[in-house]
Amino acid sequence: MDWLTIVPALTAAVLLLLVPGVMLAVPLGLRGFAIPAVAPALSMSVIAVASTIAPMAHATWSVWPVLATTLAAGLVLLVLRILLRRFDRTEGREAPTAPDRRRDWTRVAVYILSVLIPAVLLGKILISVFVGPDNFSQTFDNVFHLNALQYIRETGSASSLSIGRMADSPYYPSGWHAFASLVGQISSASIPMEANAANLAIGALVWPLSMVYLVWRLFGRSPLALIGAGALSASFAAFPLLMVDFGVLYPNFLGLALLPACVGQLFHALGLGHRRPANAWLAWILLGAMSIGMTIAHPSALMALIAVSILPAFQVYARRVAPSMRRGEWLAVPVVVPSVALVAVLAAAAVVWKVVRPDPAAAFWPPTQTFAQAAGEALTVSPVRLDPSWLIAGLVLIGIYRSIRQPGRRAVLGFFVVVAALYVVVSGFAPGSLRNFLVGVWYNDSYRLAAMLPMAAIPLAVEGLLQIAAWLRYASGALSRSFRPGWASDRRLARARAVSGFSGVVVVVLALVGLSHGGQVHAEELAAKSMYEVRPNSPLVTSDELALLDRLDSHVPPGSVIAGSPYTGTALAYALADRKTLQLHILSAITPEIQAVDTGLRDAPANGAACAAIKDLHVQYVLDFGTQEIHYENHPYHGVEDLQGSPAVQLIDQQGSARLYKVVACQG
């Protein structure tokens, strides 16, 4: 199918990610690049809150609850801005200068390029991965994600408190599903297309915007830092590609794409960024507002934010109390108040850390390698057996060197150390209580923490770029002085340095662009692409099975219930053909009645329990996709498999080995 057909859905996704957030950022007093950079996080917070409140207000899920929530939240933030204006900081702020249109347009161009370059690169890669606008990931978890989108269409609710009912759970983080469902609702796209459009916008827009915002908060307006950060965001396989391949983990994908912006705002609020906040209260309020959508996308993103905030919190605490402690004023207010606040924050973080985690039975993933191997992968940012990118590894090492030498950059180094340590623990530590406590939040899964490494490595790599630029400037100055001793004070020296700096930016960007088309990125692109291709031997839904599903609505009336093994892909009849199956997710609870159908339908009406269940559950059709299961496991469904010759059913359609039967027994 032509990729132009996805343009309306992609446009809807971009507007949903930007418009509500911009309407909240402006009342908060944000200006310039900060407005579009934080807009996706704020927009997702609006969508998350609106999707939760809408069912309580008996409102059907649509853009109208989003609009109402945006207006209400914008009014609240405007009032807070007015009330807290008296806390605005005036000292240390830049003095107003005469307008310089050339400089302003140069900055705008830098911001645009820093996002446009990775957007184009990542958009091209993701389009290649998704194969076609209506293709879908042939993975275990995608049965739930696609069916959840159909469930939202059917029930009119996208709340985290209701979407889990589809899989017999009281709660499921539904931020991604609420967002993607709006994309489909606005554009009238199919469910696979709305999922692909949402993921294109997240991977090619939200992620680079979020990453550049983090670097902007840490390093300021440096063109090398911003454009380098943008190019680097398209140079890793671990994110965003890994999250649209493994799992597939779309909620984590969204949460991690938003996380860098929240980390950047955290550093800014703590005063550890390039510039202190003009109003600390508003900086913290903005962080809280941004974190809501990230958390409802997936709570593990909030836990990651908590994890990376511990070292900066101690750094700020030490900076605040050190002067009083040096004077021996241990019980002075400047010591006691920060100490009490730090203890309270740590206690709250410990409680959240213990409570917000999956069931231990679900955190079953084992370590995958030795401690030394895990440490090497973390240091080279090549987790889960990805090929190392030695250019990026070199930049990270130089960045570590620069961070150690400059005390003001320790927060950047601490950020990487925490994330790398978590990956080493999950990947290289032996199973036990310590490993469970530290990384059980992420299901003890190496892949989920591997996806966080690029976010932490990019600021260090940017440090490396800045250090190389400093070395080049020093070398060019020394070389110039050696040839022309009187040149040091000449404007030509400054111009030469500027040219060398610009040339360095061009060389680095071209090198990083090359990385996005080769190495670990290209290898992961091919691996992910194989999960979206429809082939005769696809792991979830084969080409024959998909052809049969495409004809399902011509045989099966709306409202009918279909039996079949969800492990073979039959459950996707709900998302792809709008026909309900007994189990909407592979891990849905199996009631005694469903069990009776799954084991005894072929023998009805002689099997009385199966016959009664067929009547009670209104089962009228059976999809038999053979015995090939996702992950190539074996879960026998003897009652609904290999039904040739069974008097309980009648074959009404077939494509290859995929068969659709009408149940003729027990229909009276």
C-alpha cells in the first residue's frame, strides 16, 4: 500500500502531540524552543488525564474531552503563573539586548536542523521497518495492543482503569492506546495504520525533540551540541528501534521517548542545567505536568526518572548545606530544612520504588551474560549483543574525561553512571533479592533497560564533541600563531576558529548520519523489519491467515463470537476484522466455560459441557490457524483444532491451511 495513505493519520498524530502541549506551555510563560520541545510531554499528560476522567463524566472517548481538559489545565496553569510571579528571579538573568535578526534566525535554523535531521533519518528507518502503512508487528504483546485499540472503539473508553478489563486486569497503563485511538478516530485509519502513524510520530518527532531539549537544558544554545544531539538520537539501535521490535513494547516506547525531556526539566529545576530557572516553583510545576503523561504511558518511565534523580538531589543538597557545615552550623536552618526535605524525598522514593513494580511472577527474565560483558556493552552503548559503534564509544569516553575534569558537568556523568549501572545489574548480576530490588521494576528484563542507554549516553557524547571542538580551536589558534605571530589579536583568527568549528559540526553530522545507515542501526532495522513482514511462515499471522481475516466480515455477522487458539493469531480477528473472539489476549483468563469450548467443541453435541458453553458464550464460528504458535511454543486447543470430519462444524472458507468453520452443533 502507498505510504501516502498514512499522511492524514500521521498529521493527526503530530497535531495531537503538539497543539494541547503548546496551549499549556504558553500560559506557563515558556518561550522559544522550550514550547515545542515540552509540548509532546504536556500533550500526553492532557490525553492521559482526559482518558481517565472521560468515563467518570460519562463521556465517550474523543477529541472533545482532550479539548476540555486542555482549556481547564491551561486556565489553572495561567492562574498559577500569575500567583507565583513574585518568585521570579531577576539576578543573573541576561540583560536585554538590541534585536539581532541574523542571530535570531541562525538560532531558529539550529533548532530546526537539530530536530529535522533525526526526524528525516528516523522516519525513513521506521518506514522501512513497518514495511507498509497497514502492516503490524508479529509479536506476542501486539495481540493485546491492537485489540486494545479495537476495545476502545467498541467501549468508548480509553481509561487505564477500564482497558485492562480486556485482559482481566484492573489496571493497564493506556497512554499509548488513548493517543493512538484518537489518531484513528480523527483520520478514519485502520487499527494497524493508526498504530504505525502514532509510532512514527513518537519515534521520529517526540524522541529527537525530547533528546534535544535535554541537551539544550544542559549545554545551552551551542549549535554543535544541539545538532550533534539530534544526529546522535538517530544513531543508536537500542532506541527507538529496539522498542518497536522486541515485545512489542509500545507503552515503554512512548514513555522512554518522553523521558529525556523530563530529565532535562529535572536538571533545570534543580539548577544543574546551563542556566538556573527564572522561577523555581514554575519549573517544578512544569516537571510535574510533563511527568503525568509519561507515567501513564508506562510507570517504569517514572521509576527511571526517580532513579536518575537521586545523585543530582544529593549534589544540590551538598551545595546548599556545605557553607553552613563548614562553619560548624549543623543545626542551622540552611542545614536542617534541606536535610529534612532530602530525607522525606528519599523515603517517598523508596515507598514508590517498592510499590510500583510488576508482580514478581512476571519479572522472570534471567541475566544474559557476565558482569564484565555487561559493563563492556554499557560503556560502548552496544547492549543486548549489538555491534559496537566505535565512533560513539570514543565520544562517550572523551565525554567522561571532560565531565571528570569539569566539576560543573558531574551531573551528566552521574546520569550515565546510574543508567549504565542498572543495565549491568539486570544483564550481568546473578538472580537474587538485590537484583530484584534494583531492576524488578523493569521485569528484570535487559531489553527494557538497554533502551535507556542511548538517552544517558547522548549527553556524554555531546560532551565529547564539545571537547574535540575545544581541542580543534586550541590547535588552530596555536598553528595560526606559529605561522603569523601577530595574528592572535586579529579578527581573522576568530574567523578561522569559527570556520574550523563549523567544519567540525559538518563532519560530525555527516559521520553520525552515516552511522544511521549502517552498523548496529542497520542490523536492528533489518531485524525489526522481519517482524512486520507478512510471509507464508510469519510467526503470528501468515499471509494465508491474513487473507482469510480480510474476508471474515463477508462470512461472519457483527456480534458473532469466534473460538480459536489465541497463540496462533486468531485473537487478532478482533482488531483486524472487528469480530470478537473468546480470548482477546493470549494471556486472558480462561474460564471453565471457555475451557470447555477449547477442549470439547469438536465433540459437541455429545460433549454436554462443551454444548452448554457454546450456547452460553454464543460461539458461532471457529478459526483454525493450525498449530504454529507465536514463539513456536505448544499450547494444545484440541477442541478447536484439526476439525475436518467433526460433526459440530461446517467449513465455509479456507485459504491454504487457514480455515473458517461455522458451528452447527448446539445452536438451538
